[in-house]
Amino acid sequence: MSTSPLYPLWLRAWHWYNAALFLALMVSGVSMHYAGTDWLLGFNQAVAIHNVSGTLLALGWIAFVLANLKSDNGRHYLPRPRGLVRDLWVQARYYAYGIFRDEPHPFHAGPAAKFNVLQQLSYLGAMYLLMPLLILSGLGFLLSPLLPETLLGISTLWLVAMTHVLTSYLLVLFLLVHVYIITIGDSLTANLRAMLTGEHGTSDDTQETDRHAS
Amino acid sequence: MTHHCSRPRPTRWLAGALLALVTSLLAPVASAVETARDHECLRCHAMSTLAYREPDSGEIRSLALDPQRLDHSVHAELACSDCHARGYGRYPHRAKLADEQLGCVECHADDPADATYRLDRIAEEFAASVHASSDHHKLRQFDCHSCHDPHAFRASQVGDDLGAIVRRDNQTCLDCHHRVTDPLRGSHAWLPQRDAHWAAVRCIDCHTPTTPQASHQILAAADSSKRCVACHSRDSRLREGLYRYRLAQDRAEHGWLTSLVRNDAYIVGMSRSPLLDALSLAILALVALVIALHGYGRYRLARRRKENDR
Ligand code: HEM
């Protein structure tokens, strides 16, 4: 058992809290967007679920940011600027080509770095660009009576709505890719188990990963 | 000096004289309202304080008109005497004149515009509304003028600002139903974002049955719509009612581009952009397809590896 797990308890707790809320928000959000469709949730019910889960998700996000500032987990999201393009190319080439040639995985998760550069960029984009926009625009909906009617000649509420719907589509896209990418680990479910139990099969044990790669 | 007592109603006479005095003092103010200067009557009736006390009930009744609103009303072109024909030469006017019945239908029955407004239909709808069927004591004298002040009324036009239409329309209801806005009354507490709704939709959008034109059949509170999807859906009733103005204007002015960039409130479930949705769903489907193919490739690889191991 490693002294500092790659996925400490607070992170795992946040992650599954966040994932559950995100699923609730997806179902209720789609129900509102396509309101009137029979097999979706009723509008009133969807509004109630969406408002409550959205508020909880926003609070969770604030906790996530604070916890990453206080712990050293935050550094895992920052790509190394030097050789960034090369790293990107190596990782993308592996996913698109190398993986089918049975090439060794160019990246090994360990305490020094638990994400490859593509994971870093997608987590960074999702958590520090899309999530704040999503949360702010959601807050904009909630507080819409307080907003000015127009912003630069365009209805403020319309801008809020477009930001919200666009960022939510992009985050669903992120989720789709995210849930697939996590199956590319030492085994199909190694990453999933790591996020559940905190134990990562490859943690700082280079020998094990070498054995697998050969 | 003593008062002349030959007149039967000395107090009235006195009041008239006083009124004339006040009027002459205020005349510059009245005539400063340039747009209404043609209306001789407005020399008095533009004074916002002009009023009398109802002898029976003791209620103060305003006799004032807002000249600006009159000037913007459908009836701005008319001379006062077109409707208020006889007996106004005397000051103050005789009391019984106040009882004259001036209906809308009397003038508008032969109106070519009647073909669009269908006054007979309006009369039927009104007869079925709570305003006609309730025996509430405040509704005893309810008629067209209770809502449509003939000195201010103007139907909404294509091109009018939606917010202004909503505000003007709802004020008509709130003039009597002002207690609805009392924060301690829960009649609209069920409605999420109550104030946002009140600023964006008309009372009648929920409190009348859906008809292509604004209905005059005001429903009782219990019969009014609480169905969110009546508005929040693709075939929103707002498209028939309130947004009719907007849609006609959009089409006339800008064409398809306005379906992307709007100046109106976004209505969840109604004003979603079909283009954005189609594009997003297409991208999601494409990514799902790539993932499926990628997964299949990995599956084949794993099977091959297993066979090699054997
Ligand atoms: C049912 C849905 C989800 C599943 C099954 C899932 C699964 C996982 C797994 C197995 C990991 C660890 C693998 C890795 O570190 O790359 C992970 C990490 C992560 N997930 Fe998810 N996830 C889900 C939803 C979400 C959502 C909705 C978000 C954000 C909007 C999210 C954000 C993250 C982040 C930021 C990490 C990295 C955390 C860290 O190690 O610092 N996940 N997820």
C-alpha cells in the first residue's frame, strides 16, 4: 500500500459525487431541452432535479478547486510546456495507431505524473474552462431576474442559454471520451478500480509496467 | 359681498368658478402638452387632479386623461365630440352625462377591422369569462371599458417591443388584481422564477384558453393553465400568442439568421436552436462511432493475442 495514493479519498469522494450529479443533470437537462417528449422526465420534475443537482455540483466544483490548491494533486493537470507538441504527438499516435500494433504504452502513471498529456489537457479544459462556464451560466439562469436585459445589444438570457447549452454539450462529449479512455489501462477496469479503491496497479512500480509492455 | 342665490345649486356654481380659475392658472401647463392641444376638452381633463366625489358612495372618481396616452391610442384621431356628443357646453357638465353608455360594438360593428377582431366572437368569449359569470360585487359594472380605456387603448402591433407589450397588457390586469403581486400571497408560488415569468409572459397567456387570437374568455384561477409544457415545448402556445408579433417581425426583417441570434428572452424548451442541436448530436454520434470502432479494434487485437498465446 503506497503512502500517498494517486487517488486520495477526498478525490474519489468528489469524483463520484460529481459523476452522479452530472448524470442527474444530463437526464433532467435533456428533459427540459426537449420538453414535451413523452418518455423524458416531466418538466416540473426536471426543473426541480436540475436546480438542486446543479447547485450541489457547483458547490462540489468549488471544493474540488480548493482541495487541488491545498494538496499537490493540482500539479497533475498541468502539462509540461517543454516538448508539449512532441508529447501530444506521441500520445495521439499511440491511441490512433500504436495501440493496434501492440506497442508499449508511451506513458506510465506514477506518483510523479498520473495523467498523460491528453488526459491533462482534457481534464484541464473540462474542469477549469467548461465547468466554470457551465456553472456560471447555470447561475445566470437561476438569477435571471437580476440580469440586465441586453448585453451588447443581444438578450443576456439568450447568451446565458447558449453558453449553458454549448458547454453542456461539450462536457457530455468529454464524458463520452472520458468513460472510454479510462478503459485503456493495465486492464479494462484497472483505472475504474483505482478510482473506486484508490489503489493504482502501476503505482511507482516500473517493473510491473515494463513486464506488461514487453 | 353676498352670494347670488338665484341659482338652484350655488355650490356647484362656485365649484365651476373655482375650476375655471384653477384652469386658467394651469392653462399654460395644459397647452404645453403640445400633442393634445387640438382637444379643447383637455384644457381641464389633462389635469391629473381633476375629479369629483360620487354623491352616493362618497368615492372620488377621476375625470383626468393622460394626453400622451390619448395621443398614442387608437382613438387619437377622433374629436372628443365624436363620442361625447351633446350637452357638454355647460360647466361643470351635468351629472347624468356621466351615465351615458358608450359601447365598443356600437361604433365597431361596421368597422372593416371587425373582420379581423370579430367582435361577435369577443362578445361570446367575454360572456363565458369569469368577468361575466362571477357574481362578485366588484364585477357588477364590468364592461369593455373596465380593461380597455378608450382614451388610452391601442392594440399591440408587429414590431412593438415584447417586454413593453407584456408590461402594458399585464398592467391592465394588475390595475384591479394588484394583490396578486403581494409577496405574502401564494397564488403564483408554484411558478419557478415567478418574477421572470411575469416580465416575459402575459397574464392571459395562462389565464385564457388557447386560441389563435387573444381570447377574452378569462378563466377562473382553478381553470387556468399550470402546464409548463404548454409554453416550454416546440409547439409552444406562445408562438400562437405573444410571439406571433415577434415571428412576423423576424421574418419580415431578418430572415433565417434571427433563428441563431435572438434579441428575445430564451424560452427553455421552445427557442432551442435546431441548427446547434443537430450539429451537436451529429458530433456526439460521430465520436461515439469512432469510439466504437476503436474499441472493436482493441477487441480484435486482444483476441489475436490470446490465440498467439495458445
Ligand atoms: C459515470 C461517469 C464517470 C466515470 C465512470 C468516470 C471514471 C473515472 C475514472 C476511472 C477516473 C480515473 C482515471 C484517470 O485518472 O484518468 C476518472 C478521473 C477523473 N474524472 Fe471521471 N468519470 C465519470 C464522470 C466524470 C465527470 C462527469 C467528470 C467531470 C465533469 C469527471 C472528471 C474526472 C476528473 C477531473 C478526473 C481526474 C481526477 C484526478 O485524478 O485528479 N469524471 N474518472
